[in-house]
Amino acid sequence: MNNNMIEQEFFEEPPIEYRPVPFWGLTKTLQENHLLEQIGEMKNKGWGGFFMHARYPLETPYLADEYMDLMKKCVEKAKEEGLKAWIYDDHPWCSGSAGGLTSAIKKEYRSKALVLNMHHRLTPIDPEEAAGYYALHLDENGVPTDVQEIKAPENYHGDEHYFLHFYKFVEPLHAHYEPGFFDDCVVHGFASADNLNPEAVQRYIDITYEKFRKTVGEEMFGTTLMGGFSDMPTYNWNYSTPHPSIPWTTGFEDYFRNKYGYDIVPHIPSLFFDVGENFEKIRCDYWKAVSSLFAESFTKQLYDWADKNGCVYSGHYWGEETLHWQIPWCGDVMQHFIYQQYVGMDHSVKTIEDPAGIKQASTAAEQLGKPRMIAESYGLSGNGLSHKQRKWIADWEYALGANFLVPYIAQSSLKGRAKRDEPASIFVQQPYWAYEKSLYDYYGRLSYVLTRGKRVVDLLLMQPLETARVMYTANKYVSHCYRPDDTIFEAASAKLYEYNNEWMGIVDSLLTMHRDFHVGNEVLIERFGKVNSDSLVVGECKYKVVIIPQSISWAESTVKILKEFAANGGIVIAVEPVPTMIGGVVSGSVLPDNTIVVENYKEALEKILDTALEKDIIMPNCIDILYHHRKYDEGDICFITNNSLTETYMNVEIMLPGTGYVQAWNAFNGKKFRISTTKENNFTKLKLNFYPVTSYLLVKTEKEDINLPVLEMIPEKSEFEKVIILDHNWSLATEDPNVLVMDYADMKVSKSDWHEHLPIHKAQQMARQGGVGSPYNLRFYFNIQDMPGKLALVMEVPERTTIMINGKLVDTSDAGWWIDPSFKTIDVIDLIETGKNLLEISGIVGVDTEIENCLLIGDMSVEVLKGKSDLSSPKSEEIIKDFVIVKKVTESDGKDITGEGYPFFTGSMKFKQEVEINELKTKAYLNIDKVDSTLARIWVNGESTGFMPWEPYSIDITDLLKLGSNVIEIELITTRRNLFGPHHYKFRDQETFSVPGRWINEAYWMDDYYFAPLGITGVEIGLK
């Protein structure tokens, strides 16, 4: 396949290798038929393959013979379907431990750290654990000013106020693991691995990658089974290590001495406080050394193994997004990219923050000629993640350089805690599953086109990692990432946190002014950089202008090549304050003599760049609109996207370089259109409308294709000659059952008293505290005002309980299932009665007992009952207190049906209305102001005319409209948000970061319920 050409057939039907490949979460007890059936569904919905991702709570033993036999069958099924299988290389993360099989076998293979214990008393430590003792001197404010090494603590008699004890920490085998509901902070059941130890990493390769290779066989390994992906490998897993601490391993002292010629141990305090002679140099040397050791021991070994065995290695690293996260957790992330066949990165959570993280990965891929850049996407985005939000996130990633979409996650089962395991699960259990192929086709086409040719980038923004290292002090007692809680400063000091924000501010400014750039990493420049005439060349890319952000220190090799670049006519721009150090040592000459220094990047940088470097693409400055420009044999490719969820930009003037003819290639349906353009100087000018999350794939060629239709913009409201407004009087119809979620219960364990009205997570906690083998009893109450025609109880694992409704035994022998095979359905219509009903469940607490919500599904509506949140306070707000089953509601104003009898509803529902049309025009559009659902499908007079996943909520209905009476139906397809919640998260719809704690954390809990709106507003027909 010629990467400098676009072949029409591949655009229309993108090959498998360009299609998204999700993480397939393998949970609970794996069953062959179930897995193979799901792989068939993957093929039908346009997947390119799957990553086999062992995921808690996995019950089939990881990497055991039974597990590996199933994995081989999955790979064989992938081959049969023409898909590609991938190894997700741990259970579940951080990569290196193999679910404990690496770290448990040998103490030397467990993660290590050098830990600081600061105390008023000098306390001798076991010599096998001790690394050093120091007396700390403080000024009048308590700030350290000097440090003195203590060689013999048992004989020391100084009177210093504080003493520093450094000891070698080996992570214990048990790493805070508890199966069941409360393992939301778990990585796995055993210690994380020492990824600085090459022997431990070799063991990891042998028991993971080699086992897959031998199990699958030579015929499919490297062909159908493409390779592996490491998830969040780190050299200091901060959730299991005491703090303050730094990464360490056996023999590191020798490694450091061989690299830098001196002993690091006497200088360890300089890594924690601003003490010691030349502490800046110590920090530069130490963090460079530990970063290099991590890359050599872990990433390079995996890369070399993959290269030897003809497969692909990729992955992303813990803390890759920011400067201050990289330092304690993964070192220099761009250094790792040298040793990946495909560069990988992660963008989880429902935001589009931290573009620098993606630019690092795309830069390395483009400089080093790596064919693909993996973007792990959507993790922790919540059960309400919509198609619009998925496009918003992934388009942003693709504009920044991604070209291989890896959606996270598709759970094989939603049993137990899997429903809350960093959702959304984007898979067969979703109501919108039938419509998935269109989105996977879209990203398949986009991935194919955005791997053609070569990206156009002339600007290099230097990455100031060495400055961050100089500023980094490892004296943090909380080393976790708590974003967006900036009172914690995200595991950094306030000074370094603010410095990282300034660095990201330059990144954002360049994107706002539409100056595409690469990130200049010092290791990559040292290894692959050279000066060619007036260009700085790094690998396969060359740059005319280099920007040096605010900084303190740079490596000697960087200073040397920048001076050569500037001497040959290259342009260097530096933002104040300018650096004064080389390698952490004060130097009189750091920047080239002819460096252009700007005082404020927000004001001055754009003016300097406009003088120094002609713009590649000209657009009005706007942070929401991003572009990605490539050149290929026949012309130019431009992907331009509006990354706002709310803002619309009409008639945006865009000027593309050179002259020619511009086509819009619709990546959503594979069609091509001509665009009207004009010429101005040496640019081609056009205008486009950008609704929220609108994007265009533009192709500029030298030849005009007059057979293509002209791209027509959706008319604005002012352009319609007549507008017919549909009133808020809709009939409702659905084939899906309505739902009542029962998430409070009375509970007793053994002979304890009854505890009334407990949230289910507290009932689970009470059962676990009661102990394995204890009997437990639950009582749920539900109210029925109007008897439904059908009603079923939905439970998980009903066979392990005794169930009674209104004192009558419930027969579970013929239980079917709903949504997921683990959700068993039991017909209870003959057991219920009007008024208050009692559901009683009794069982025995097992090691794997998970007490879950109980559901009632049927042809009914659910009325919301409200009351005071605090009866003792007359000013307390009304909250949802209870629900009652009533007669099915069949009419609605359409604005939000969660308040009209469908609070927990999940599935699809049709809104229907008749409208009279007394005249027809040339064009007719159905327009909707707002759609609160993931998809809206439109029907006119019984015929489907397409669906709306995002703005503009406008669709051409010209051919289906007729004079007289017309039937308009709008089908809303939902997510599982209102079924699975979280319903009691007090910040309601602010689910940018959805982890299991959202369901159980008391700090975020409210007794009220939150339901995501489900409805439509502002429906009209426009005629012109």
C-alpha cells in the first residue's frame, strides 16, 4: 500500500488495520461460546480487532492453561473474521507484574523505592535496609539550608532539630486487594514489579509474551495476533509506595556511578530539598539516569523482543501527560517512544485537556517514522458518554496527531462491579449498539487518510523537562494525581505545578493561533538531530523555527545543536525567563547569541512568529478550531475540527496554501463533494460552518472533478421561507421495558438487628464485615398504584439466594436474561399486588458475594415521589424519596421524559406527532434545537431518513414530505446512564472522571437522585 496515495476504495471501505480496536475487558468466568459470539459482533460493527484485556473481576485464572486455550480460540476466531487480535499485557495494570506472576515469584522482582523518614530523633535502621542518614539544618522559617551526612548514627551526638533517614523499600506481596465491590483502587492482588530490573522484565516477557507466542503458534503470531500493549508501566507505583520517596532498584548506585562518575548516595537529600552543593546538577543527573534505566530495562527489552518476533509493541506510561507527573512515575516519556513500533498514549476522562501529552506522542511518531500512533480513549468517561462526546474527544486527538483509535472499554460481562469499572462499556450491552458501525467507519476512514503522506510542521517547541527536574522536590507526602483538585498541586510543589501550567499555556497559545508544532525532546534531538543548512532536522522532520519556553537549564547537547542551528540562519525564539544553566550547572552562555527573546508569550509570541515564519493555514484565532495538515503525492490533506461542545462558528474563512481545487471528503458516509473556492495571493480561500464537534476532511488537488456534487451547507434559520413549529404534544411508544431500580434495602446479617433503608453499597459492606459463611437477609419495598400487564424481577446470581415476594417463594428455574447474560429475569406478575410490595432475599456471604441493585422491568411508568431532604428543617429542599409503579404514560411534552414516568429508562423510545403541510418548497428540513440522548433517528411517514448523533440536528426530509397530513417520528436511543448511574453523586452531571468511588464515596454522596435528561426541544420543519 503506497502511503503517499489515497485510494478511493480504501476511503469508502477502510481496511481492517485502520479501524478502531477497543480494549475488550475479559471479566468473570470466561466462556468460549460467549467470547466467540462477541467477536462476531465486533466484525459486524466495523471493529478492526480487539485487545484481550484481563480485567477485574476475572475469575478464569490469568495466563493459566484454561485462559490461554480461550485466548487461542479468540485469535483463531479473529483470523476467521478477518480481524486483528492484540495482547493487553497484564492483569489489569500496571504492566510488568503479569497479575503478580512476575512479582510474586521472587522478592528481587518486586517494585522498590528509596524512602525518606524525617524525624526529630536519629534512629539507626537495619543495615540491610538503611541507605543513609543526614542531619538537616533549618533557617528561622524552618526551611532547610544545609545537610550533613552521618556515617555512624549510633555514635552521633549532634543537636539538629531534624534527621533524614533513607531506607530501601520493597513493596510487600499484598497490595491492598480485596475481591468484590470495594477493590476500586486495585491494580492486582500482588505487588507491582520492579521495571528497573532487567531480569524482572525478562521474566515478565517470558511468562506473558512468550506464552502467547507459543500458545498461538507461528502461523498467527505477528499476523493475526499483531502484538502487545503495555498499560501504565512505571518505575514507582505511587499507590503502593510510602512517600516521600524516589525510584530505586538493586544495583542502581553502580549504574549511576558508571554513567556519571560519582556516587549518588551522599547527594540523596538534594533530590528532596534545595540543599547541597550543585543540587540542580544532582537532580538532572539522577532523573536522567533513572529514566534511561527504565527505558533500557523495560521498554527496549519489549521492543527488541517484538522486533525479533515480527510483531508490534506499543503502550502508554503512567503520568505521561505533564512534566511534573513524568518525573516521579515514568521519567522521560518521549525517550520510551524510541522503543515502540507503534507509539502509544492515553487520554482517559471526559475532557480535552493536556494537548501536550498527545503532541509528545505524535511528535515522536512523526520524527521517528513510526506508522501509527495509538490513542487509548474514553476511559472513565461515565455511563452517559454520548456519540457526540466520543467524536468531540477523538477528533481532538486526531487533530493533534493520533491515527489509531483504541476505545476503552468493552466489557465482556457487566456482572457485579464491572458495571462501575471505569465506564462507559461501549459494547453489545448498549442500546445504541446497532448504530456503532457508522462511528467505526468514520474513524477507519479518518485513520486511513491521516496516515497518507507526511504532516506539515515547521515549528519546534522545546520540551523543558530538565527545568522541571531542577525544580522537582521529592518531599511530597501525597504523590497521587488528584486532578482537578489543584489544592494538592497534582503530586508536585506549587512552584512546579505553576511552571507546568505556563508550559501548557504556550502549547495552548500556539494551537489558538493555528501554529502547528512538534515537541523538541532533548534525548531525541541528541540521538537523531542534526543541522542541515538553516533547518534543524530531527529524524524525518525538519524545522525552521525553534521556541525555547521559560526555562532554567538545558542539556549540553541541546545547547550545542541550537547554537549551530542559529549560526546557520535558523531562528531561535526564547520566552523569558531565559535559561542560565547547562546540565544543572550555571553557565555564562546558554542561548545562541542571535536568539529573539520575548517577554510575554501571550502577547509577543504571535507577532514574532508572523514575522519569522509564514503561516501554513490561515484561520481566525480560536482555541476551539484545530487543524492537521498533510502533503501527499497528489496534493494536500487538511482535517479541521471544532472541538467545542457548545459553540457554533458560521462562515469561517479558511485559507489553504497554494492553488488548486478543494474537495470535502465526508468520513462519516464515504462521499465526496466539491467546495466553492476563490484565490488570494498564493492561497485558496473557502468558507465553512462549524457547529459543535463539526469536522471537515479537506483534500486539495491540482485537478478539478466536475462530476462531484457541490457541498451544501445546512441552511440557517433565517434562510427558510417558512417554518412550521411542532408543538410539545407527542405520543410515546417503546418496545423496550421501563425500569424501576431498587437501590436501597433493609439489611441484617446473622442475628444482628435490621438496619433500615441502606444504600446497596452499605449493605454490601455490612455483608462483608459479617464474614464469609454468615447468613444475610435483604428487604426491598416497591409500590404499585396501577397493575402492569408484565413485570419481571432482574437480579444477578439469583440461584445463590432464596427470593420471596409478598411471602410467596419465587421460582428462578426458567430465568432468562436482559441486557447482559448475568442479569437474570424472573417473571413475578402473579406475585405482586397493588399497594406496598415486599421483596425478600436471603443468602450466605461468600468470598465473592456482590450485593447489587434489584430491578423491576415491565410495561409501566414510574412516578417520582418527592419529599423533604431533612424533615427537621422546614427550609430543606425537596428530593426524590421514592417511586411508584403506575399506568404506562403514552403522551409527553418531549422535553424530558425522566420526569414523566421514565426516570431509569434505557433503550429507545419514539416521539410521534402529526403535522399538516399545506405547501411544499424546493427543500425541506427537520430541525431540532436540542437532543438529550446519544442518538436521534428520524422517521417521516413511516420511512427512516437517517439519524442525528450531534449538531447540526437538522436533516433533509424533502423527498419524504407530502401535502396534507404527515407523521413525524423522532426515535431517541439512550445510553445506560440512567439505569446504572451513579444516581447519588452529588455533583450530578459533572462526570468527567468516573471511577467506582463515584458510587460509594460518602464525600460525594447525596440521598437525592440525578437522572440525565432524555428528550427533545425546539422541533420544526423549515421550507425554502
